Amino acid sequence: MFLNFIMPDSLRFISLKKHFSSKEYITTSEIRSFYQKSETGITDSTLYWRIHNLVKSGELTRIGRGIFAFTKLSEFSHNLRKEDIVTYKKLHKKFPFTSICIWNTSIFNHFMNHQLFKYYTLVEVERIAMESVFHFLTETKSGVLIDPSSEIMDRYAGRDSNTVIVIPMVSQAPLLNQDGVITPSLEKILVDVFCDPVIFAAEQGSELPLIFLKAFKQFRINISRMLRYAKRRGKHDQLVSWLKDHIEFRQLLANIDKI
């Protein structure tokens, strides 16, 4: 028998939410200050227990270390195309000891004003295996590119109805396992689209902040994980600076230096 989780009155969530009604995001220190107004002797263990239960009940969403949102957000997942699933399984069988990640740029249509008319299947693999994976894919597919330059993208990408692009996978990238198929997490997708204006040329300009904004409003995003991956890509400071330049993220990033 499953028991519904009942939120104890001691958590005072209604009062907490009302107190911070003007803020979309709150921090651990702000939650501590709220409780201390009526409970001067509240301990850290009690505070963390309450936060744990608010997150468990779904009233708060953890979006980074010490940062929470009131909005109930969804877990991100890919709507994988059957063809891409087949491609992944063939690659995994052929290269069982190689890390492989697959996804399709059609995912951005969830977040953009202007819908894409060219989709690419991205196959990310360890750099040492890129050539082997590329040659294997060209045996059965046309329109396969490997780590293309801007000129190659302009000339060849999208000419085929199913362009496949082989690119290097960054180590320790945040990934998802969807029914045995490895795909990127939303944190990784956001960092990738920010870092690579060649592969993701159509997602740049005015579309880029819109992609981030819609992603943050719809799905749970762990900012700490996102920034750690940005650091792996050597773009941590640039991403933080860019986010701070956009008013939509200013409140969220008020505590960015603590992450």
C-alpha cells in the first residue's frame, strides 16, 4: 500500500511562500532567516530536515546548491526518434567499450519561437573513437559529418533529410539513461548550445536567451551541475556573465557566486 506524503504543519509552507511571494527563487539562508524570526533557536539539522521534506513533498524544487524554486517543474526527458534509438543500439553493439550519447536538435522546438526546419542527429563519442564511429555510420547512412567547421555546416548540413553529426564528447558530461539509450541532460544541452555556435547556429541570437528561459520555466534544472559542466568546457565565467546580463535570470543568479 502506498501512503500519500503529508506535509507537517511545522514546515509552515503557506506562510513561507507568502513571505517570499515576490521571489521566484529562494536560498537556504533566506529560509533560515524566515524560520528564525519565530524560532530563534532553530538548529541547522531542523532547518535541513524541513527543507528536505518541502522538496520531498514537491512544494520546493532544488535547482542548485542552496537554491530552490516554488514552481512545480517537470523532469526533462527526450522524445527519442525510433531511427536514433536504432542507430544508438547499432553503435553500442559495434563499440561496446566506447561512451556514446545520441540526441536530435528537434528538441529545441520546445523552446524556440521560430521552429527549426533542419534537424540533425548528434552522435557524441570519445574523441579517440570518432573516426571509427564516423566510418561505421557512413557504411549505412548518407550525409554523415564529423566535427564540422562552420563552412562545412553551411555547405552540407541539412542537405540530407537525416544529417548525422559525429562530435567529441566532453568527459564527465551530465547524461541521462532513457531505457538503455544514453542522451544528454538538459543542463548539458543548455551549455552545449551556448558553447557551440557552429553546430547550433540556428539557436543563437535572440533565440538563445529564450531557450534558457523556457527551459528554466518548464523543467527542473540543477544550476550547480550546469555550471560544473560549463567549467569542463572552459566556459563557466562566460556563461555566468551572459546569464547575469539578462534580466530574466538576475534574481536566480543573485547567489551565483556561492555555486
